[in-house]
Amino acid sequence: MSKKLHHVAIIMDGNGRWAQLRDKPRTFGHIKGARVAKKIITYASDNSLKNLTLYAFSTENWLRPHEEVSFLMTLLGRYLKKETENLHKKNIRFSVIGELHKLPVNLQLAVQNTVDLTSKNTGLHLTFALSYSSRQEVVLAVQTIAEKLKSGEIQKFQINEDYVSQHLMTAGTPDPDLIIRTSGESRLSNFMMWQSSYSELYFTPVLWPDYTTNDFAQACRIYNQRERRFGKVFQQNEKSFI
Ligand code: IPE
Ligand code: IPE
Ligand code: MG
């Protein structure tokens, strides 16, 4: 992995369409999608990526039919049960962003167990966005900051960009350098709106269940060819990005 690429986030989209193209129920696509996620995680870990975030379930996804939601929760539980030891062996640190309290209690416990077990690991930092909404994340941060202001713990001038970042669920993780979305949709769907201010966006038509480590490597290569300017002109940045 390139030194410049510290954090890749993936909006894993297209499971349902992949299954429908094969005349199968949407759940079939989710099962295949989970296998693909495992491959990408292993690849990222083996290639020394520092941070990988996978958007697995949005707040809005709760509005899907009950059967699909409940299947996805079961699949996540199964994934954690099967993979926790592997993640730990690979020195992967697992964490989650999102409103965890909305998940079924047994899943909350499974998530917490994986987070606790891997908390001291120093390899890939793997984050699952579960029941995640970027707007809700900002609302919660504003509420916390407002409380601190009201109680006199902080003063208004202390609220700056860093301070806001520290109150987001992603606190401590660098902003994503690259956000990949599969399935041909060109939108963020309530994902990391604050953190993506200067992320490179990469949209691919490949449906998530068809996504391969080669596709991932290609997205990383294309990222390396991009010129990130952060509002400056190229010459100003040139030295700092070698
Ligand atoms: C992504 O695939 C997985 C989740 C959102 C949980 P979708 O289920 O959104 O698949 P499409 O977009 O309907 O094909
Ligand atoms: C975004 O995909 C959420 C995840 C990939 C988990 P959606 O399929 O829910 O997004 P929309 O509805 O197409 O915007
Ligand atoms: Mg979708």
C-alpha cells in the first residue's frame, strides 16, 4: 500500500441487484457480499493498509422490509462469530461507528466482544459502519458540544474543526483518503459527510458481490495517480506529498 493512502472507506453496494440478476432473493447477494468483504479485509491487512472502513448498514436501511433487516443482522452476527478469532490472529483492531443501541442486544454483545478482544491490536484498523448516519453523527456531536458549553466546561472559541472532529464517531481515525462505492451509484448516501471533505471519490459499476481484490488494487492505483490539491496549487503541495 502506498504511504499516502492511510484510510480507505468502501460503500459496499449492489448486493440486491446482483442477486436479482440471478433470479435469487436479495439475501443471496448479502451472503456473497459478506464473503467479498472478508477477502477485501484480508487483502487490506496483508498489504499493510492502516485503516479500512466498510459501510455495512445505514440508519436508513432500517426502513427495508423486516425480513431483509433481520437477515442482515443474523449475517452480521454469524460473521463476527466466525471471524473474530481470525481478525485477532491477523492483529486487526475492530471497531464500529453508528448507533449501536439500535442493534439487537445479542449483536451488540457480539460486536462489543470483538471490539474488546482486538482493542490492543496494532495492525489494520477495521471499522464497520453499522446503523450509521453521517447526519445523525453530526447531530449527536452538536448535542454533546452544546452540553459542554452550557455547563461551562468549554468556551465558544474552543469549538474549532478539530474539536468537532473529536466529537464524531470517527474520532482518532484519520479522514478517508479514498472512498470507493460499488454498483454504479454516484452518491454518498449519508456516509462520512464531514470526514469526506477532501476524500478522493471512486465510483465503479461493479456490483459488490463481484468485487475482487484486483478491483480494490486498481482503485488504490488510480488514487495514487490523482493529484490532491486541498485548495492549493500543485507546486505548493508537491514536496509534501512525495
Ligand atoms: C448493499 O447492497 C448492502 C446494504 C445496503 C446492506 P444493497 O442491498 O443496497 O443492494 P442494491 O443496491 O439494492 O442492489
Ligand atoms: C448505502 O447503500 C448503505 C450501505 C452500503 C450500507 P444503500 O443501497 O442503502 O443506498 P441508496 O439507498 O442507494 O442511496
Ligand atoms: Mg443499495
